[in-house]
Amino acid sequence: MKTLTVRTERKDQVIDITDRVEAYLQEAEKESGVCTVFVAHTTCALTTADLDPGTDLDLLQALRHLLPPLTYRHPHDPQHAPDHLLSSIIGPSVAIPYTRRRLPLGTWQRIILVELDGPRQRTIHLACS
């Protein structure tokens, strides 16, 4: 297993981690398998997306509009609850098959960290099997 550290700079931000995941595959024991990417936090998430210019902002804007205005009961900061909820909806991990140490991603598909409570330092674990 390998651990990556990613620093975010804004409250809401999309960070492309595809190149870092592909670099890890070059060190993988197996030439083919499944690479699991997991973020060890509850206010950010991992997924795949098209990152044409502006699509990161479209994603973040759409996510923020998903949740209705509610009275949240988060114990230490109710305004922080949407960050946790959106992170749970997206999820903390992606599992992607790989072959010949390469990810078979679509033409525009990238692996992204979705920051919902930055700026922060985030820990991402990668494991290939």
C-alpha cells in the first residue's frame, strides 16, 4: 500500500490525482489487477470526472445545490454538516481495474479528489491487488 498526501487550497476544490495513481501502478507487484484508491477523511471524496475547463466548478456548484436548506444537528458545527453529507453521497473510494500497469480510463476520464472543507492536507491510500 502507498500513501499520498494532497494539499487543498480552497473550501471547495477538485484535484486531479490521476497521474499520481498511474505513477504508483509502475511500482505495483502485479502487472494487472484492481487499484483501490481511498481517502481517509469524512469531508472530501473520490470519484472520476471529465475535467474540461470549468467542469470542476460545475461539479462543485451542482453538489452544493443538491442539499436542501435544513436545520442540521452536527454537534460541533451545524454549518459543517453539508460537507459530511456530500462526501458520503460521493463516497471515499474508487476501484479501477488496470492492465499492463495502465488505467483503462475513458478519453476524458480523470480520478479526482473532491474537497468540501478545505483548505486541508488530505491522506489518500492506494492498494493494488
